[in-house]
Amino acid sequence: MDEKQNNQKKIVEPSILSGFMELLPKEQMILTHMTDTIKKTFESYGFIPLDTPVLEKSEVLLAKSGGETAKQVYRFNKGDSDIAMRFDLTVPLARYVAQHYGELTFPFRRYHIGKVYRGEKPQKGRFREFYQCDIDIIGNGSLGIVNDAEIVSVIFSTFKALDIGKFKIMINNRKLLNGYFEYLQIENTVETLRIVDKIDKIGRDNVKKELVKEVGISEETAESVLSFLDNAGSIADIMAGLKKYDIPNDKYKEGLAELEAVCENIKALGVSEDYFTVNLKIARGLDYYTGTVYETMLCDYPQLGSICSGGRYDELASNYTKQSLPGVGISIGLSRLFYQLNEVGAIQYSNKCTPTEILFIPMSDTVQYTLERATEFRNAGYSVEVYMNDGKMAKKLTYANKLGIPYVVIIGADEKESGVFNLKDMATGEQHKISSAEEAKSITKKYI
């Protein structure tokens, strides 16, 4: 291409689609650290990693979905194939468990950290492409209630490890609510649950109005629902209050017994009431939850809403198999959580924009020797980079400073001959004479 053609070449403005998140290195380092922390915590409880395809057959992915969900799905045709992009990680799990039922060991404990896609209108903190971090425990025919308590322990351990501030895990039981609604002779319990779940968003008075208008119950009945939801205090106080109702409904009694058992097991797992409570207003609007439900709030940032939610469901894969596969699980919307924490200034950044812990800088004829020493340090567990470009030493040190690399080693002829070199702390300027990776460990222990 000659100079004239090059000058006429059209330059396309670099940009990304609306609703998609792209981070600079410093932010990406934090998000990756959060992802690694969540993964490590999930695996510490014995959850197995799973990664399903981003693209699924539309007939499989949309077997149960309709309404707004179906409208938000990215869907296209390629040849004779009708293809859809996954919009959550639960439906692919249902398909996976049904398809591989005979090859899996139950209870099947899986975690999945991956991107999902929804073509909804982009808003601040809501994206069309975003990471979800899910765990689920799937039973074969039955699944003990103690699993519901373990999920709370996983949530507790995850957010403690993330170190993003004080949080509260709120739990409830849908059977308890449905049983009480049936006792009040409310026929449309599903719509009642959906309206009740909005109480923190639209307020008590508006929920009362919607219950009367949309469910068709009297103001007196609506007030009974709201008074029931107002039960608060310690877990012992709430449980005592629920028992005093003495509701003659089997579903209510079953939900109350399950809720009590879950709370006792949560405490047995070492989670104190400082971090979890019973909140009867938590209903979770989705139809498929049948028992325990969860939501998690950051105490210092209540405006962020729930940062982790989920619950118990009776039939995971009823659209794909006749097998009874009850389960319990939760999901963390990681992209949204990261964005919101960043917006409110809750994320503390260092100046580190790279995983590199030590930068080796070779002088003229020491490249091969430097590569050998760098490999030695890498084999000892360090993240190591070798600066290969020409330039003045000031430029090379500036490179290290801009990326926040904590240590630099310069290898010249003297260092090559003696085998001893200086490990320079870029924050303090202090230099330490060392001859091996082992000698460096006491100096750099906070980085490995």
C-alpha cells in the first residue's frame, strides 16, 4: 500500500456495543481476583466446575421460558439450526443434568462461573453481557434440608473472602408464605408472592394497593398479609411469633419446620446471627422456587439491592426428563456487583496493573543468562516478566512503576559473573543482595 492509499484508508472509530462491559487492566485485575476468590471458595466446599456452551438449541433453551425472558434472548439462525445464547446458567444446568443423568453421581454439586446474555435495555449497572457465579446441589428423587443451610455457609464464606464489607443473608420459606396465603383463602398465591417480593422497592402502601387490585382480595386481607410480613426481631423471636399463629395448614407447618431446621443447621456450620436472619418479606418472584429462598444485602450499601439470591426448587429438569431432580442453589451477578461496588467507591485499588511480581531487566549480552534466572524464579512460584525491548534504563523502570510491579532485578555483566544481584523494592527504593529465588522469599513473602 503506497503513501497515497494509506492516507485515504478509512479509520473506523474504536467502540463497543451498548450494554457490554470492558475494563482497563487495573480494574480487570480486581475482577479477576474476585472471580478467583469465588472459585476457590466454591471448590473448598467440594463443588465441581462446569462450563456449558454459550450457544444452545433454541427449542431446548426456551422450553419453559416465555414473556419478557423470551424477548430478551439473543436468537439467530445458522443454516438449518435455530440457535439461542444462554440467558442464565440454570437452564443449561437443567439440560446438562437431564442429558447426562446416567453418568453423574448424586447429589450433584456443581459451580459455574460464566457469561450470560440478555438483550434488555442497558441501564446503569445492568448489562447485556455479564458474569454469573452459580452453585447448585441437585438430588436424585430427594435432597435433605441440611443442604439449604450449607448454601448459606457458602454465601457467608464467599463474601467474607471477598472482603467487601458487612453483609446480611436473609432467608425465608415459600411453603410458609403459601400456607399462610391459603389459610387466608387467597387463590392466586403466585401473583401474591410476586407482589410481596416488591415491598422493599415500592413500599408497604403500594404493595397493599396492588394486592387489592391485582389479586382481588379485600383491604382487610391485604393488611393481614402485611402484618404477617412485619414479624421481626431475633430469629428466636420470629420463630416464636410464627408458632403463635397456630395456622391449621400443612404447607405452613412444613415450611415452619424447614425454616427452623435450616436456621439451626446454619448455626451449626459456624455462621452467627450477625450475618444471617429470617426475613418474611423475602419471597423471590420466580415461579420455580418451592421452599427456602435467599437474598444477601451489603449493610453499608443497601441501595445496591440483593447481591446474591436463590433458593430451593422441587423439579430442576421437568422439561427434559421424567426423573425427579430437586435442588437448591444461588447466583451472584458478578459484573453488576463489581460495577456497583466500583461506583460507590467500595473497591480499594492498588497501583498494580499486572500479575508480574518481579521484572528482570537484562543488559546487552546477558539476555540468555537473564532468561535462565527468570525461569528459576518462575519455577519457584513467582510471576516473572523479562523486559526485552531496547531503551534507556529510566524508560524500563518507568514501565515497572506504571504497571505497579513491586520488584525489579537488573542483570549486567557483574551479576552474570558473580551470580549475585540486587532485588530492588520499587516502593521504597531499598535493594537486597540475593543469589537465588529461595533467598528472595523472606523479602517478597507478601507477594507469593
